[in-house]
Amino acid sequence: MPVGIGFDVHKLKKGGPLRLGGVDVPYTHCAVGHSDGDVVLHALVDALLGAGGRGDIGEHFSDKDPKNKGRDSREFVIETRKLVGAIENVDIIIMLEKPNLTPHKPRIRKSVAELLGVPVERVNIKAKTLQGLVEGRGVVAQAIVQLAGPR
């Protein structure tokens, strides 16, 4: 079963909301990025591409390409799904100090499952702090994807 790992990190700046997994989470800060700065979906795209042996997000959705400026990362997931096989399982960790993501995890999970076209039970979302290491200056996401069959 093919497996892929994805990782993304973005600085935070004043002005919310914070977009995570295609969901706008109310917060005083948002991610700085060429597209919408959704670290969850960027990590997910990298994991999907890795599982499918298709390179990385920069090769498909370059931040040097003006057409990706301000682009909704949900579009990246939809386009990437066309390049890989059926998705068996997704596990995502979101790392940031604030806001508390516990009340938002079910919406993020549902959003990711809908984007991938899989039952919500195949998507897991975890949230962790970084024990004050980034002091609210950034957000990090890591994703792992298992495809349903061989490449």
C-alpha cells in the first residue's frame, strides 16, 4: 500500500481568520502564504503526491506562478486527487500555540473528507502545541496518506 508524508509551515500575521483544512477558524492571526496559506491542505497535497510518486507541491502549484497567488488550496487538493489512486486513510497533525483547535477539529475533519471524497472515518485530525517554541509566530502541519492499492 503506497504511503506519502507531507509537511508545511507558515508564519502568522495579524488579521484573521486562520484557514485550516479549508475551514476558516476564527482567530486574530492568519497564515502568510502565496496562496491562502492553508498549511493543512498544503501538507495533505504533499502527502498525496508522495503516495502517488508524483513529486511535491512546488512542482505542481509553484509559489513562483502568478496564477497561484491567493488561490484557494482546496483547488490544489481537488486537482491532486486526479493524479493518485483511491485514498485509504489520512492522518494529519496541526501544530500551533493558539487558538485551541478542539472545537474546530470536527469541521476540519469533515472538510478534508469531503475534499478527498472519502468517509469522514478515514480522516483523523490531531492538534498539538509546540510547548511555546514558536510563541504564536507560526503554524505547522504534517500529513500522512495511505492509498488503497499499488501505484
